[in-house]
Amino acid sequence: MLVAAAGLPGGARGAAAAPADAQCTSSYGGEAPVSRGPVRFGIDPELAGAAGPTQLPAKPEDQTKKYALLAALRPPGRELVVRINRLFWADGEAGVRRFADMVSSYTSRGFAVEVQVRYHPAPRDVGNIAGWVAYVRHVVDVLGADPGVVAMTITNEVNLSASSNTSDGAYRGARDALIAGIVGAGDEARRSGHDQLRFGFTYAYRGDPRSDADFWNYLGAHGGPDFRAALGWVGLDFYPGSFYPPAVGPGDSYRAETANALGTLRRCFMPKGGLDGRVALWVTENGVPTTSAPGSPQVQLAALREIVGAVHDYGATYGVTDYRYFNLRDNDSSGADGLFSTDGLLYDDYTPKPSFGGYRDLVAALGTAASATAPTPGPHSGGARAGHGRCAGWLHVRLGPGRRDGRVLRVRVYVDGHLVARVRAGPRALRRIVLAVSHRPTFRLRIVSITARRLRVTTTRTYHDCHAGRGHTVVRRT
């Protein structure tokens, strides 16, 4: 029996069986637009990936200008999620540490963060799904410890196989990595108490029709109930006028193409994957270049207004809750970097394009209100900490005896996902360390024991309302 799902994303039709359109090449954008209300908007402020096997050079970044313009893009009282991309499994622990610092640079300025976690294995790890899942769990442990991290994209564009620098479908085992990665991430978040996290994957609209259909059919055949239970959303990567469709010509519009892309995913592909109307649909990447036509900065602005308007207006029709623009700044405004290098709201010298103010206006008019649980701006942002009083900037941690066999237990200590101490817990006496916590009113402490075989989380605790300065004792024997 089909149960009505009027209150769920996509409505009852989203739960219907996969249609007979084997490759989803029919038109699906003809339904009436019905809005579900405000959209949660976001932006990707890091460099765009270059299509192909390697990353091409980009104009140098100016971090000070980036943070200032990112703050200027967010209207007062509106939420703007920062989506940071290209955390590669192949980069190992160094990549995780680099992203932990990157995450903190945004959450300390009051932004919620979404992280793209790429399969992208080293040659020796291609197809090693167990190793990949262990890595995903570690990323969830480390980055999810920051309560400002609200979502993770697990793998990227597995339906595409032609561009290993941007799309994980170029690597053997990517479909299984997507499924197992979502399951592992969801399980680790539950075990670690990272209740704020949601996990999803992205689909690039669109690739070869036959391989796209095969991708979704594979998810339907192999996903299973654990995968569906852990999946929070499906992301649409959508580049009309550059990737697909390669041009938006006379008689067509960006609004119509957006409605068709959303409808194709919701009504045809997602049912093939066994995903019903309860799974939200996000636009995880969308951009329009400014080097494709004369006067293209104005074309970009007009296209952005049509696309965002369609996402808002069809929110209830197709169950769309989120939208991320890609990218904040051009990699290279000359277009020498190829696809995606001029999609930014800023030129590569940080001069705003017309779309910068245009997007800010759209977020102000159509966006969700800033969450009451959003990260509190830290000292980097100059934001006030009213209501929290005077915060102690330190925390005593006492580490109990290590291994019973007399060997020293190596321990790592994290505050909000940042490695702040490497210590050794002696076999007999307690050892005390003092951690600087940067006068944070809220932070999460995580202590990880290091064994010969793997990392094992031993304790996690969140401190609220300036309770820094209290002692935290861990007595652990293994």
C-alpha cells in the first residue's frame, strides 16, 4: 500500500515505483511549482576542481579578503552554510588535519560547515572498501567533533568516470564506497554522539544516460535498509550552460532546465535507487560561467535569479531543502583553467561580480533564518560573546594509568576536532595536562588512545557555558 506523504520531501509521488523510462530521458519539469518556504543556502569558498586527471594552477588566494567577503555575503539574520570540498582519502592524516584547521577557520566565524569527503584513493588503496570505511569513520570522529559541522558529502559524483580530479566514479569500487561510506558515517556519528551531522552523496547532472541509469539501479539493488536509514539527502550537481545542458538557447530558460533536472532526479532516478520521498533533495553544486558570452556577468546574474527562484518555488514539489552556489571566487577569470574556473561570484582579484550582490539579496529574501544553535563567532571574527560572561581559557585533563602490562599508552587529545596535545599515559601515576581552549563558551573534548593497530576513541565530552577551568579525568586501562 502506498501511504500518502504530503508532509515529507517530494510528497507521495516521490515514493512511487521507478517509472518505465529506463534511462530517464523524458521531461520531468512540467509539474506545478509549490514552495515549501525558505531554503537553506550555502557557498563553496575554496578553489574549484579542474576537470580532468589533475588540478590546474589557479590565481593565488588572499585569505583576509576571502573571509571579509564571505562575511559580507551573509545577510544579517540569515544562514549561509560554508561547503568545503576535496578532502581526499589519498591525503591521509595530513589531509584530515588540514581540513580540521579549515573547518575551525569558518566555524569560529559563525558559519555552519558541510564537508565533501572524497573517495579518491591512493593507488594501493583502490577497491579497499574496509580501509575507506575506517577512514570515513575517522573523519567523522575528528571533524564531527566540531558542532558547527552539520553535513558531510560522502564520495563525489560517482556516476561520472571521466574526471578523476573531480569525480570519484573514475576509481574502481566507487559505488560500493558510496554505499559503505554512508553506512559507516551514520553508524560512527551515532556512536560518537555527533547528532548534528547529516550524510548524503552527489549526482552530476548529467552523464551518459545508460551509465547514469546503471548507477542508480546499482544503488537500488545493493543499497539496502542500512544505507537508506543513514542517508539524509541526495545532492544535485547542476551546471546549465556549461556541463549540461552545454548551452541554454532561445526558447529555453534556466528556470525550466532547473525544474527538469530536479524532476528527473526526484521522479525517475531516485526511485530507481530505492529512495523515496522521505530523502531530501539538495542542490549541492550549481554555477554559471562568465566567460561563455559577451556581457556574461549579467547573464550569470540573470541565470542565478532564475535557478534560485526555481529551487525555492519547486521546493515542495520536488522536496528541495538546500542550495549551494559554486563558487565564491574564480580560479582564473581568463578561463584558462577550463570548466568551472569562472563560475565565481568574485573575479580572481576578489572584485565582486554583479552576482555577488544578487546572491546576497536572494539569500536575504528566500533563505532560512540563522539557527539559534549556529556556531558562535570566535576571536577571528570580532564577534561579541554576549550572554556567556567571562570564559576561562584552559582546561585541566588528567590521564589515568595506561596499560596493565606496564607499557605506556600513547594518547591524542582534540578540542573541537583540532589535535592539541600528544601525551603518554604512564603505567602507574596520573598525568595532568593543561589545554588552552581559546576562551570558548562551548567546545568538545575528545581523547583518543593509540594502539598498535588502530585509533580508538576513549572519551568524548562537550563543555557548555564557560565551564572551562574544571578538571576532566580519564582513567583508562587497556
